[in-house]
Amino acid sequence: MNRLMLFLLGSLLLLPSPSEAGILPTRLKCENLDNPQVVDIVKPRLSWVNVAGEGERGQVQTAWEIRVAGTREKLLNGQADLWNSGKVNSSQSVNVYYEGKTLTSRQHCWWQVRTWEKSGTVSEWSEPAFWSMGLLSPGEWKALWIGAPWQGEEPIPDPVRGESRQMVLKEMPPPAPVLRKKINVTKEIKEARAFVTGLGYFEFHVNGKKVSDDVLVPNQTNYGKRPGLEKAGIPLPDDFKEYRVMYLSYDISDLLKKGENVLGAIVGNGFYNAPMNWTESYGTPRFLGQIYITYTDGSEDIIVTDESWKASKSPIVMDLIYQGEHYDARLEQPGWDAPGFDDSAWPYATLRKKPEGIMKAHMSPADKVMESLKPVNIIKNSDGKY
């Protein structure tokens, strides 16, 4: 082997390899969220945390490179069809703006980052992360707001301050409604995604299952104008800078199947219809849903909420944000949200007024049940109650 070959071989052996980097980017976030299911910002902010290798001290990031692709497969194959930033000399690792191709509604985005450390060694690519775009144009919403026919548009009267408005709550509010829609799928499903919300709170079900462990969603916002706000417990002029209604998105591809399917929802009063203390009600509960089903042949169906949905009273006979919830298990209707249930006696849902607030993606962590406590004892009283 001649001297030139020996020199080149020695030089290659001295070059730093990605596996020798002293840092590795982890904990990737988009808009400070882990793999958000819905983002409606066309240039979302990307962040990561560099973790130093064992025994490393005083390490710093000196550069980064981000790649974004439309599918996980393309990303892992190095096909950054949405954005390849190239090497950017910067220590920034928080809120780096996406600067790739213009993103469109319902687009999926898979991304990775790699970083250079102080010696100039580049890390391995991070594990893939994900975000999905929401509905970016108000005109894309074709769904209609629906509610229960036994609940009117008017909010629940305030039992404390009601007399001053010539309104007195004579009885508890009506039961929380459940809503259902039967659909038939005749082709192979590639993907199904739901964009849904309910005011004040809602749960979304598909084929007998709640689609997520989210609770108390969507977040409370100023949903729209409230007549009488200036006379509420904390009187305010109703001239806020912006009014918003938050919507969520769920991937329901694995919950749908060929044949009969059922979409369902439960809607509660929440802060939307909270007549006591410092609040002022907007109106009775309502639900909005727009479900996109994409098939393997490239075609698509869009299921929306409208008057074809059915409604019924739920076992939640009372729910108010300050008064809690009353649940009567005797009123349960097993299978109400699943195929095969007979809803012929259910009335059709009623259209509800669209809130004034603009539709915005729910881009914050949802509440979850963190712990469940089991009773240590159950006692039956002499009157038969437990």
C-alpha cells in the first residue's frame, strides 16, 4: 500500500462519526406539544432537548438540521419532501420556526433533527416526531351545530340571580344528551380522522368506544357574546379582543371497519351553560363534528353533524360546573354508541345556532384522569339507599 493510500485511510479513521457525538436531540415538540394531532399555525415552532452522552461535561449545540416529510416512510428514507433546512449554525433548540413548503389543511408532517456539538461532531438523527394540520379555512367547515330537541336555545336561568331577570330555575336542568349517527362503510379504509368539539364539554365515541382519554374538553374560552354579561357576578363589557371555540382532532382509523359503524357523542353544560357564580351562560349544549374517511382507492367520504343524527337522554340527569353531576344508572342504554342498537324511538337532533367565536385548534394538553380511587366500604342504609 503506497503512502497516499495510507494517508487517506488514516484521515478517514480520524474523521468524527455520528455515533461519537457528545449530544443527541430528544423530546421533540411541535408548538410545545408531543406529537400534536391538530395544529392550525402554518409555520409551527419546533423544539428539542439535547442530552449529553455519559461522562460529557460542558457540551453545547453549535448547529442543527431539520428534515420534514409527508410520511414516516419518506422521512426515514431521507426524502424530506416538505423541508430540508440544511445545516444551520445556531445554538437555538427552542421555537425554531418551520420554513418549508406551505402546509395545507389535514396535512401530516413527520420530522427529525440532528445537532452538532462543540467539537463539530454531528449526532445521529433523532427519533421521528409528528404533527397534523387542522382545518385552516373557515369555509372548510360544512358540519352544522346540533343539540337535543328537548333543550332550547336559551341558557339555563340562574337560580340565585334569576329573579332580577324575571327568570327562575324551577327544576334541575334537563339530562345531558347523547347523539348518534349510523354510517355504512363499503370500501377499504386508508385513514379516518375526526374534527370534533362540543360546548361546554363533550366526549366522542366510535363503535362503542370513547376515542381518547381526554376529559373536560374543549378548554374554556370566550365562546361568543353573552347577553347580560354586564349584570353578571363580575360585570364586564362584552367587547373582548377575540372569541374562540376550540376543536380537537382524533385519528379513528383503527376504530372504523367495513359495514355498519356508529359515531356518538355526549354533551354537557360545562362553562358554556353555567348559570351560577361569576359566569354568564351562552346557551344550551351543542356538538359539531366533521369526519373524513379516506379509502385505499383514493376516494373520500365526509360525515358531518346535521339533522340526520339521532338524540336521546343520557343517565347524566344533571350536570353543572359548580353543582357537579347526578348519574342515574337505571337510565343506561347499553350499546347506544355501537352497531346493532335500535334507535328507532330516538328523535332527530335539532340544529343549534353557530357560536360567534372563530374555530381554533385545541393546542394545549387536555385534562386526563390521573388517579382512580376505589371505595373501601359500601354501606346500605335502612331506607335502602347506599
